Amino acid sequence: MTKLTRKQREILQRRDLMLDIAEQLIADGGHQALSMDRIAELSEYSKGTVYQHFPNKEEVLIAICLRSMAVLGDLFERASAFNGTSRERMTAIGIAHALYAKLNPLQFSTIQVIKSGSVREKICNASNDAHVEVEQRIIGLIVGIIQDGTQSGDLVLPPGMTPLDVVFGVWASSYGALVLQTYDIDFDEIGLPDPTASMMRVMQCTLDGMGWKPLSSDNDPLLLKERIYAEVFPDEHKQLLALSSSR
Amino acid sequence: MTKLTRKQREILQRRDLMLDIAEQLIADGGHQALSMDRIAELSEYSKGTVYQHFPNKEEVLIAICLRSMAVLGDLFERASAFNGTSRERMTAIGIAHALYAKLNPLQFSTIQVIKSGSVREKICNASNDAHVEVEQRIIGLIVGIIQDGTQSGDLVLPPGMTPLDVVFGVWASSYGALVLQTYDIDFDEIGLPDPTASMMRVMQCTLDGMGWKPLSSDNDPLLLKERIYAEVFPDEHKQLLALSSSR
DNA sequence: TATTTTTTTGACAACTTGTCATTTATCGAC
DNA sequence: GTCGATAAATGACAAGTTGTCAAAAAAATA
């Protein structure tokens, strides 16, 4: 079942090579610099062969996203497994999300390109299903954390509020903050030196407002952040520091 | 100063005609259906003339956004002037934002296309400045509401939190929620019949968590929503109802 | 009316994406 | 090994894009 012929392995490897090239093209010259011709040229295959792997340009973008979604899923899974209260695990999810966006800016922006504009209509069902599946898995992780919270009694949802409301709320906040940061706004000039930190502070208010214990007044959020970095994302934290110091 | 020659008026009018056509093209066939050739064809001018108005395709998109930004600014100004507490006015801003996104889906999605991907690099400075200016005005409005809150004593910001943190937090939440809704996710199926309402509920938690009085426990958020619709956005509310019933 | 200035035009170059008949390589049977 | 059948790779091509620019047309001015 899992056995692949040499040829099949070769094809899979070539596909990966083409995706690497595509990412490099985008990294070098922005999304407009991605062209099928150029992938063919740099991979030293003909255009027809490129089209044998990807029925159209949009599918290249989807494939790039899908490949990096595995990374996101991994980060979220580790965050969810953080050894702490349900609320602390939810905070870890937020940190994981920010880490993903900052360490994979190209892939994060590609998601936006795919979802917005005219790309959606051209993608095939299989790719779309794969995408939805990953999303579902992530939503499931967060729902799990919320359920753990309600079961342990740390979280008593306000009347009229469902766990999914919470998922959507925190997801939207986190995503919105990260998307806004990809826009070339000079936040520092406006008076927002660290938008992600701002978001985190507001998020703590949100969790407080839902009465999700332990409240931030009983706990130092900054200390928690350090603990999550140290225990769950030591490598990623190092990468992040290297990135921000090099800029 | 404000006097324009007949010719100048003609040119401005033609520009508007071209933008109308561009919007129609996008509305009919998605963003990929927008082409300079087609604008020329439908406006019955030559391509060269179209390029006299817009140096490139990206500037057409920018112009569409800028035109609709005036609408957003107007909605926000009216929301900010709502006759209520500072917190209620902040809620009105959230409603204004959602109204804008739902009544102008085409323009809202165009913003995303502009900000993401390869469009940004090609726009000229003047257009960018105009964009930033509108954004600044909006941020100013929200900062004003927060300052009113702190001055009246209704809002005592948690230690280490600035008004701009709050602006960014609520902006990101609201924006993220609206962007997620433009992705073709079947929220109903997931168990989220009304994502905007979910967002609003979570937002109330956020304001509660900041201790922004009057807390939602002292006040019915649903009633407030109705009041804002009735007092500030009666026409827009009607449009929204017409839209959702027609789908 | 004649001349200068401005505006408009559409053919063009340079680039896309995606297709498909033709060529080339691979593989199993003998 | 050789041959024929099957699979894969190729690149010329059609059809579309954006953006330019010399020449034509229109408008303004003398």
C-alpha cells in the first residue's frame, strides 16, 4: 500500500522541487513573479511537465499552503498539549498562531491570496477538501481545549454563548491581528511597537471577560508567555529572535 | 479653486464611469474578470484613454477602494456620534464595520486583494497616502471613543495597556471576523449560524474583561444592537435585511 | 482660417496561461 | 538484445494579458 515504485518516488520528489522553486520565486519577487514558465525553466523541465504536476497556477499556490499547513497543525498540536490549565493552553494556541505567521510569512500571505480574489474558483475539489480537513482538525483542537475548560469548571460560558462562538472569536482576533501585520502599515509610528503583544493583552481581557480561570489578575501573562516559549516552542522562539534581530 | 472647467468635469465623470464598469466586471466575473481591455471596450474609449486615467490595473483597484472608503468613514462617523455611553459607541463602531463589509462585499474583498499579494508594490505614493489618511481618520475616531471612556471613568485601562492596544485589538477582531466570512467556509454546517453575532458576543466579553462600564451583565447587548440599528443605521439595516432575505 | 497644443487612438511588443500533436523514453514479452 | 506498446516529456502554438507610443484626430489659440 505504502510501497511506491522508483518512478513514483521520482515524481513526488520532482513535485517538491517545483514547489521549492515556486516558493523561492515568490520570496524573491512577490506573488506576481511566480510563473509556470519560470518554474519550468528553473526546474529544467518543460512547461508541459510542470502542468502534469499542477493543472494550473492556482494549484501551485494551494500546494504551497497545504505543505505549510502541516507545520501549522504541528504547532497547534504541541500548543494544545501544553502542560497547564485550559486557559493557558488556549494562550499557547495564540502564540503558536503568531509563531507560524512570523516564521512562515510567505506561506501565510499565500493563504490570503488563495482565499481572496479569483483563486478560489479555479481550484479542484480534492485540494479544497484537503484544505478543509486541516482546518477542521485545528478547529477540533480548540474546541477540545474549551471543552476541557468547561468540564474542569474553569470556564463557565456566559449565557447564550457556545464553545464555537469562542473558537470563532479567538480565531478571528488572532487571524485579524496577523493579517493586519502583513499589510505594510508602520505600526511603530502609530504607537504600536509590538502589535502581537497588543493582541495578546486584549485577548487576555477577552478570556477574563468570559470568566475563564485563572484570571489574568491572578497570574502574570508575561511569565506564562515565557514559560510557553521555553517549554513548547524553544526552537521556534530562537528562530523568531534571530529573525527580528536580523531585520 | 474649486472651479473646474467643463473638460475637467468631463474627465472626472469619465473616470467614475470607468470605475463603475470595473466594479461591474468584478461583480459579474470575480477579480480575474477585470481587464483594462474590457474597461476600454465597455466605456467605448480606447485602451490608451483608460491608461490616461489609471497608470496601471492596480490603480483601478485602489481607486475602487478609495471611493468606498468614504462610505466606511461615513458609517464610522455616524457610529461614533451615537447618543450613548462610550462603550455603546464602541459597539456601534463594530456594527458599522460589519454593515460596511456586508453591504459592500465587492469593495471589502478588493481591499484584501490590494493589501495582500503583489498589488502593493505597484501603487503610486499619492494613492497610498490617500489610503493611509482615511485609515488614520478612522483610527482617530476610535481613539477618541476610548479617551472619552477613560475621561468619564467608565473605562479604566488595565495596567500596561494603552488606548492603542485597545484600538488594535478590537480592529483586528472585527476585521478578522469579517475576512473569515469572505472565505467560502460553510459556517452554518460547522455550527456557526451567524458568525458576526458570535463575534459580537465575544467582543462584549472583551469589553467586560477590560472593565468597560456598563458591563454586559447590567445591559442587554441585543437590545443595544437593535437601538443602534434603529437610531444610527435605519436605512443600512433595511438593506441588510433585504440582502439576507434575497439569498 | 491657420497653427499650435492637447487628447485619443489602436497597432505593437512583451509577457502570460494552458493545450496538444509530436517526439522521446520506459518497460514487458519474446 | 529486439520489438512493439505504453507512458512521459516536449515546445510550438492559440488566446489572452498589460502597458507603450508614434500617428491621427480634436480642441484651443492666434
